Amino acid sequence: MRRKQCEITDKEEIKQILERVRIGRLATLGKDGYPYITPVNYVLHRDSIYFHCAHKGEKTDNIKRCDKVCFEVDIPLSYLGVDYDRSRPSCQVHQFYHCVIIRGRARFVEDLEEKADSLNALVRVHEEGGSFTSITAETKEVGLCTVIAVRIDSISAKSDLAQKKESSEKNRIAKYLHTRNLPGDQEAARYIGEK
């Protein structure tokens, strides 16, 4: 990673980002040689990324051809626009965010117990504590759906939170965001004030 000051190395912090986001982007290699990116509902479960999808389609065809994939999630926090300091050039607008990038190998989950377990985990994170009827390997739909697991080979993460700025500028940005109070501003202000 080029900007080491932005790198997240704490595994628990990376896990929290992955568990907070509900939609990730899966990049596969298309038969035409171009990357193909699709959004997927996913769950981080048992040290892998799991998602379900249709039996047929470009994404599954690509995985059958080449199991190397890249998976990305991000949390946009706050946008620092021209209104922050009109004396600065417009090209200095900035987006604060967290992101995680995973490189791994995708495989089709055939074991019905693993399928049911991962599907229950997926529903559990989307229901956020709500009750639902768990499925089992014997549930008919388990055998009818496609579940893919991405086994993680490498993971990198970063937070862009004004790390290169002087303390006085960080405090000024944090105060501005706190006062402006748009969605994401309070969280960004808190992180920027802590860094």
C-alpha cells in the first residue's frame, strides 16, 4: 500500500468494516479478458466471504473459468467540498472513507450442511437480530440455490481520514464536519479527531 499512514492492519478493525457493510463488489475475469464487477449480498463467515446467486450467468461462468477473484467493500463517510474553504483550489475536495480489498479463490459450495450454515449466517446479518426460521441441509431450497465461498488469500484495508494533515488542520476539519452535521460527518469528525 502506497499510503502506509492510511493502512489498517488491526484484524478486528478490518472484521468490523466487513461486518458493517451489507453489499460488496465481486470482480471476476470475463471471457473477453475484461474485469467484470457485480454487487453481491454477502456475509463474512468462518473466515470466508459467502454469497448466493443464480445457477447461470456471467459471474458464475467467469468463476468456473477462473476462480481468482477480488472482493471490495467501502464505507463512504463524509465529503469535504469546496464550501469547507473557498480559498482552496476546487481540486482539493475530498472523500473520507474506510475500505477493504480481498483477493481470493471462489468455489461453489456443494456440501448441503455448509450451504445451510452460510445461508443462515447471511440471513442473520441482514435481519440484524430479528427472528427467522433457520433452514437445514434438508430444506428443499438449499439444494436448489447456488452458494459461493471466497477463500481469502490476502486482505488489505485502509481508512482515508486526513492522516497527512497537520493536527491543527485535522481539528479544523473535525470541527467543521461536526458543525455541518450531514450524514457521515459525525463519524468522520470523530475518527479525524482521534487520528
